[in-house]
Amino acid sequence: MLLAYAPDDVRANALQHLTRVTAYTVTQPARLLEQLRRVRAEGYATTGEEMSLGACSVAVPVRNGDAVVAALGMVVPDLRRQLPRMVSALQVAAQGIGRTLASVQWK
């Protein structure tokens, strides 16, 4: 999620250091770039056993104004049946966090 919104130089550096963790880990830069474009278009990211076998994840951005400052996600065994509900719950929580961040005076 955060890589989709990262500055170009951070994204370029990450694309040069893709390491396979499982058989499902994306290690092709062009494929990852396409996934990052999809993340920005759809507003959420998913993985399927890319970091740990048997674990899938979904994440959404947390914004402070227009800036993406964090991500909120969950890891579950399967995304197939409940993905829309999980995305919706995460988006509501991320919006609440974003409102709190916007209202806090950082020193």
C-alpha cells in the first residue's frame, strides 16, 4: 500500500530490490508497477501468500489531508468471500484515523 503512494525515487529503489519470499511473491518490476497502479485506482491493496504461506492481506491508505501517511490492514487466511466487507471496514477506520490526525496539532 505505502509503496503505491511513495515518492518516485523510493519506488524505483524498491523495484531494484525485489526478493522472493514465497512462490507467490511478486519479483517482476513491471508486474509490481501494474499492481501499484491498480492499488491507487481501487483504493486498496491485497496480497495472496506473497509474504507467508496461508496468509492473505488487505490494506487501505490512511490520509492526513491529501497525503498518505500510513496504511491500515489485516491479515486473514482467505480474502475470497469477505473482501468487500473487509475493505469497507478498513476504509471507515482509516477515515477516522485520518480525521484524528488532521485535528491534532503536531509540535
